[in-house]
Amino acid sequence: MKFAHKTHPHILCRKAFLSAAAAFALLFAPTSGAAAGAALPQDDVRANLAPETGAERTDLRAHQDNTRCVTQAATTTGYSRLVTRGEAHAAKETAAPARHLSRVMHAWPVTQEDGGATLLFSDSPEYATQDGILYRDVVQGAARVLYYHVNQMDAPKKVAVVLENVGAGTSMVTISRSGAGRPSPHYLDVGKETQALYFDAQRSRRFYMNKGEVRVLDDAMEQTVLAPGDLVYGTYDFSTTQEMRVSVIIYPATMTAPAFLKRAFVLPADELHLRGTFAKADRTLRAQRAYDPASDGIVYVLLADNESDRYRTGIDATDGSRVLNYGNYGILYHLEVPVQGRSRTQFYLSPFGGTYAGAMRVQVRSGQQQLLLTPPDQTFFGEGSDEMTEVCGIERARAAGLGILMDRMELADLGSYNANSTPSFLFSPPGASNLPAALIMMPAEEK
């Protein structure tokens, strides 16, 4: 999964991502204004964007690339608006100086446990040059399918997830959570919208399939058309009571998915081979002890760095080869990081690998939940963070589990919480973004 730059398409290939991740830094800090975390209301769940009456969903195709700094998810808990790059730059230039934070921080110890659904990950060939089956396997029970593909052909196409009931009887299919961004050549926009929709509040959907029946997982897939050059990205959590053959396909916009599947063949993977089936696709990172801001200082938990948080291995069911999920895309993280003491704790997300655009979800002890956009006020942040971290010479500090919070790195505000909140976060590496990222905890600024 890559992101596109308006003058240098796909400048961060996965090979470049490898070197950045291997030499990632623990030397980072907020940009101006980023570190002043506001306390949450009494329910400890603060909307990160204020709703505005009459707001309409942004039409990506109506805007040129130089204005494409958009937080665009039309969600029930957050408002999306278009922000031009010029406006974002001006806001940074005029922002009030932040409290200076340049201090040592420590890696916070966590335990790791994998469980949950089976992931079917379809990202190869990422750039589809012919119609066919992009990935296929058979599952039963809890499953997650993630697809991420670009229409590299000169005609409109559709991408769909097709189910075939190959079990012994009628199957109940339940979609518990889903998100699929609108196709666009602007990859970061698609990545952010998909994650915002996936982590937003939603209700489960259910349908039944007879033995031998074939249908798309979501009817909207048959109406979603990719123009040449468009990216489509979606994530669906679902379960089945019978064995189900799941096929991710790309096919002509003039056909239906079941009709095309009758004559479709499996496409070969590209050289990066980012597809496969991965068991136990939910990962719980649980702090070994509660964090106390009065005594523990600034701490961090690394996410998807392939050292402290290893990438998952799986099998490409189409050819039997062993594969690596480079980036842990489609892995759903449950971050359990309780806090204690009388002071509030401020949480941030910070990108280490480069440009980043995503979303998360937080839940507190009362059961209340909130969608969190990362970052909340523009599409992406972290541009150039990989270059900065590579030249900092931090390998000795990293080996010791140390870092320094400096004044050049951007932070996404995830809110401040007291000891009664017991916050837990849902996170998943966003498509089109770069990794690793870090969850940071520090004392909240006093009001």
C-alpha cells in the first residue's frame, strides 16, 4: 500500500518504507499548537470535529490536487470539511506557540495477544492491469476482508467481494463492521475515508444464503465504478455459519459480479505479494501496569514497527506460498492502556514512517465511544517524518527503549482522560499511509 504525491506518484514504494521503518526514530515532537491537549467533557468522550448543520459530503472530483487537504468522512460523530493546503499552511504559521516539550520518554511495556477473526487480505496485484480474481479463499465463522486495488486499465471497472456458499446448508451472514471509501486517484483521501467509516458507529447487517448461492457481500459494490487510475479500498468484518468461498474480483463496469465470476481466473500476484490469509487478525496490546502521569513522565507504545510489534505471516491460498503482511494492514488492534493517579493523561498518535491519514476509536469505562480522526483537522500529517527520523542517529536510544520529545513532529490529539475513564482504543494501520506509528501518553496540560 502506497500513497501518491501530486508531483511524484508513488514516491514511497514499499522498499523505501522498509528502510524508513528499520531506522525509525524516537526523536520527535509536536508542531506549533499540537501539544496543547484539551480536557474532555465529564463523560470523557470529546467530539474532535464540531458538527455543522447542512454540511454535505465533499465531492473529491470537484477539486484539484493542490487543494486536496480534506478530512472527508461523512460520519455520524464527526464533521468533514475541505481545507486547502494553503489554509493548512497559514494555520500553522499563525498558530500560538506551543508549550516547549523536549524531554526523554520511555517505552511503555505491553503484553501482546492475537486472536479473533481470519483476515483475507487482497492487495496484489495492487495495480490491476486485467480483469480477474484478485484473491480467493474459503472461510467459516468470523472473518475480515480487506481489499486495496487501483484500476490500471483504460476502461471503467468495479471491484467486489463475492460470496459462494460451499457449505452443507443455508448460511447466515452477518456484517458487523465495514468501511469502504469512494474510489479516487487521491489515495490518502480514500484511505482516510475508509478508516473513518470503518471506525464510525454502525449497526450490523444480516442476510441468508442458500447452499450453492452466489452474491456480493455488499450490494453497494455493484454500483461503485472505478475510473482509470482510481483506487478502491474497503474493510468488512463479517461472519458465516457455513463454509463460504470468498473472491475479491475486478471486472467490467457493464457486468454483474456473479456473471463475471463464472469465467474468471486468479490473477498472479505482483512482486510485492501483499495478499494472503492470516489467522487471528485481532491483536490486543495490554499495558503491564497502569500509567500514572505524575510519576511516569512521557511514554510511548510502538505500533507496526516489525520489531516490538511484529508483522503477521500467513498463506496465499491461491498458490500456497508463505507471505508477510508488511504493515499489518487489516489487523485490528485493541489498545488497553489504563491510567491512574489524580492527574489527567493526554494521549497522542504520532507517525514515524511518513505521510499518514487514518482514524481510530476510543471507548471509556462508561461504555461511551468516539470516532477519532488522525489527524483531526486535515487529511494527513507526518510528511517528511521518515526523512527526519533517519538522520537523527537514534539506534542507541532505541535499543535502550528511550526517546526524546522534540519540536518538529506532529501529533494527533486523542484526548485526555482521568483514572476513572479506563480508555481503550481501536486502531488499524490505514491503507495509503506509512508506518510505524506511536501511541504516546504524557501528563495533560493544566487548564
